[in-house]
Amino acid sequence: MRGHTKLVRGVAHLPGGQRIITCSRDGSLRLWDLESCTQIGEDWRDEGDEVGVWSMALSPNGRTIASSYLDGTVRLWDVETRKVITKWKEPSADVNSVCWSPDGVQIVIGSADGMVRVWDVESGEPLIVQGLNPIQTGHESVYVVSYSPRATKIATGGYNEDGIEIWDARTGKLLSTIKHEYAVWSLAWTSDEKKLISGSGNGSLKIFDAVTWHEIAVLQGHNQVVEAITLFRNDRLLASTSWDKTARLWNLDTNLSIGLPLKHEKDVEHAAFSADGKMLSTACADEKAYVWNIHAILKAAGLENLLSIPVSATLTSPTRHLNHDGLGTTFWTQKGGVYLKAFQKQHSMLISRLQKSFSDVLVCLAFLDAKHRL
């Protein structure tokens, strides 16, 4: 995908599988059609803004993009209207990382001053929680922030010996520190919250047990900074990008690399899987975005099963946040099942999670006050 005039810093696949969004140091976000590999519409720019974009993240429901800028501004964009919904300014001029909470209600931000702040999306204001805003990390600079899948923890990675720090997402209390010899640039949780994967400045990827925080495995292949890692939703396929001008695929069943490195002309800044895992988009410092046929690579290696989604995973592993109703109920859905998580403001609520066919969805909400809704 050609069009950006400076390095491409981020990429995200939109629901539907036909479009991606990229962001760049040229100050723009751009929407692309995957079939024609052409840009859709004009560049996304806020009025009067010429500052470069440093990072972005797609909301769990796929409707909003959060983007951070080199002047410390964070903007929320409506994907369909391509307009800014709201924006706020971080005290630090350099926002290195943004991450949505799994329910899409909050955004955690990591900055170059070593601070982490949690913002409420609806109000556009920092949460007022003692110890949570801000979190003064042990990092000289925070390179990456990541909510755990159940939103109970926030993992931070950065520069200095405190490579990874684990924080209580509700109180801001430091729960654990995982020492690294090199700075940690990237993080990814498995969907069951049992493992945490890191990418480091020396090119290694490490897998940790998220209960004991002991190291389980080290993945070797890159020889420079691992800028980003992205995990396919079945937790079996991992992609990593590096300053060594490559992206790599990893089989997490065996912790071995898959096929040859995906070579680029310059540093690879970011990567994102499509919803079905058959495509991987990469953002590169050569001002371009690339789309790779992962299904073909896996098929050639005899590893097509790495894209399979167990029925149990489809019923318990949320990937799309749909909406909030008046009672504060949050819905997630994906092919093969529906999972509901409810926050009841006025009633105690029980939720029945029912299996469904691939064509029909049946959800039953059972209220303790004997009211039933279909």
C-alpha cells in the first residue's frame, strides 16, 4: 500500500475483512481496500494538525480508532465517519503506546516520562482513582502498555532493568516485576490470561507463566529490536516485527519459527492479523504497508491447523465488543458462540451462555427478579 510520505507506524484490520487502517509519521491515518490495494477516500487529519502519529489501536468493537501523536495528543476517530470524536492531551509530549480495555470503556496510555494513565473514553478524562492515575512505573520510558484479557491487570514494558511490570488495573498497585537484560518493546497476553509474551531489544521473544511469572520459553530468530508482536485469537500463531527488516511467524505449539522471514526494505514497525488469520498486514519504515498471504505460508508448511478455532474458544474468548445497553451490559460475539458479561446497575443479573449454530444466535438473559428477555 503506497501513499504515506513518512514511515508507517501502525496497521489494523477492520471487521468484514476487506479494509485496513494505517497511521504514519506523516500525520495521517488512511483507509485501504484490500482487494484493490488502493486508498479509500482522503487522508484522515484533524483540522490544523500536522504532527506525526506515533501509535494507534482499534477498539474491541472495531468502530473507533485511538491514535497518539508526537505532541502528546490522543484522538479518537469514528471509523465510519472518519471524523474525530474527541481528543485529549497527555502531560508528556511523547505517548508511546495506547491500549483499549477489553470492554472498550477505558484506554491506558504509556508515555516517555515513565508514566501510565488510564482514561475514561466516554468522558475523555483520566479516571479518578488513588494510585491509578498516574502510575509511576519503574521504567525510564514506557514503550508498551497492555490490558490483560479480563482487564484485571495492566502490563507495562520499557527501558531499564525493570523490563516488565504488572499492575492491578483497578488500584494501580504493583503486583510483580520481571527483570530483562534488554528493554521490552512489545507485549501480548494469551486470551486465557495464562501467559504473557514479550519482545525485547536484543531480538528475543520470551513467554512467561502469568501466575508464577517464570520464563517458559525463549524464541530466537530476530537479531534486533522486536518492535511489535501480535497473537492470533486461538493463541497458537504469533507474528513478530523487528528492526532487522523482517516479520516472523511462530508456531506456539512448538515455539518454533514458521517458514522464511518476511523480508522488508526497512524496519518493520507493526503487524496485525485479519480476523480469520489468513492475512497479515505489516507497517514498514519504507512508507508502505504490506499484506501477506499467511494461509499459503501455513499450507506450504503443513500447518494449516494453526488457524483452527476450537468451539470452546469461540464460546469463552471474546474478540468483539458489540454495545452497551441501558443496564450497562456488554456483549462480545464471534463465529461459533456468544459470551456475555454484564454489569448490572439496578438488578442482580445471571447470564445464561448458550451454544448456537453457526447461523443462529440465541441469547437468554435471566434476571433474578424473574424478568426474562429474549
